[in-house]
Amino acid sequence: MTGKKTKVNRLKKFVSETVVREYTINIHRRIHGVGFKKRAPRAIAEIRKFVEQQMGTKDVRICPRLNKYVWSKGIRNVPFRVRLRLSRQRNLERDSVHKLFTYASLIPMTNFKGTLTANVDAGVN
């Protein structure tokens, strides 16, 4: 048991730094079976959940362009996939509970073939 790392230790290790990554999310499988009038709101919630899991921050901020893209075809017909740029940054607000936040922004794409997770230089945003 001494060699095992707990989930908390792993999160603390990689959450301490600022980083920028690009992901492609399959929204279609995450909202399968959801009622028509709840699909776009559920898609936003699933994006938030994905960002929390990948970046390890509870404070997730979604770019207005990303929100408009998810809602672009209406509440029922959410786009199947979305390419995101997630940047974990220090929180400069004094009264904030969280030290870090993640900003999720849209990368406009027409074809998602071969798009993998990629680390990006922090200067590019």
C-alpha cells in the first residue's frame, strides 16, 4: 500500500501549475437519451463536468463563443463534437475560494478527424 498514490495527491501535484490543452469532446454520446428541451443545457453541464475532471479545478468559466456554438442549432440539435482550448490559470480575485480556474474556449473546426489532445504553449491563447 505504500507505493499507491491517492487521487488527492495526484490532483495536488498537477493542479499547482498553469497549463493550456486542446481537447475534442464528443457531446453526442454525453447527451444521448436526454429529452429535447434539455439537450443544450445538458451539453453545457457535460462540458463543465469534463473540464473539471481533466483540469482538476472546480471553477470553470465558459467562453461566450463556445456557449453560442452549442446553442447555434437550437435547444434540440446540439452539434455532435466540439474542439476546446482549456487554459488553467491563477485566480486573481481576493475573495475567491479557489486558487485556480479553467477557461474553456472554442476552436472553430469543420473536420474533427485526427484531432487528439495536445498541450499548447501558455503564451498562445
